[in-house]
Amino acid sequence: MGIRPWVIVEPPDRRGLRRITIHDKTVGSAWSLRELREVLRRLGYPDDMDLDDRACVYWRGGDSSEHFQR
């Protein structure tokens, strides 16, 4: 994947929406993995990025399987 900033997916709010931050800056939010991938794609991340790779994505308050539908 090359060197890219760490993506942090924040815990879901009371509606289930997760904020996405990079370098402490909010870059978007998502209800689903599909929406998360769309935000990352717009930022130049590859479509096949492994969202469970802890070297690339840090999930606060769970992981991709807990609160997002695949």
C-alpha cells in the first residue's frame, strides 16, 4: 500500500454513524463499510485496502465486523 497516514474509525454514535479521521482531522463519516471505502477511495486509498489490517486502520470501539454490515 505504500506509506499512508493511519486511518482511525471512531466508535459509532448513538445512530451508528462512525467518524473517520486521519491526522486528527475528520475526513468523513460512514454508516457502512461501503461508505467507508468510498471516503477512502476519494482520498486516494486503494479499493482493495484491507480494512482489518491494524497497520493501516485503527478501529476505536470495535472493528469492522461489529458495527458495519459487510
